[in-house]
Amino acid sequence: MNYSVIVEVALREGIADPEGATIERALPALGFTGVTNVRAGKAFRFEVEAADEAAALEKATAMAERLLSNPVIENATARSAAPG
């Protein structure tokens, strides 16, 4: 069976995030005030063939750790996504 999964990857706390800082500095010029602590990241959506949802999430987590993220400086989390 196929399970829809989202893997979110973000820099670990304490790691400089120049992309997030640039976005945060630009927001007031665009009329968005009161926004702080902006952190940039990336998300991957895909389907995993597995026996059950737990196995799909386990496979997605392994993929995140081995390919989709740098575990030294990034955290990766896998979660189920609603199909569509």
C-alpha cells in the first residue's frame, strides 16, 4: 500500500540561518510587522510503499537521515500527509 509522507528539514537550533535572517529583515518593508525568529527550511512530499503507516514513516525517516538532510546541522521529521 502507498502512504503519503512529508519530510520537513530545518537547521538545528544554534546553527546560523542566513536565509531566515534575510527573510526576517525584508518582512517589515513588505508591510509584515511583528514577525520574529524566522527559520528557513525545506519540505519533501512523496509516497512510500510499505506494509503499514508506521513502516512508511520509518522508511521516510531513514531516507531523511541518509539523503534528504545533513544530520550534523539539520533536524528532519517525517509525518503522514493527507492524500492529494
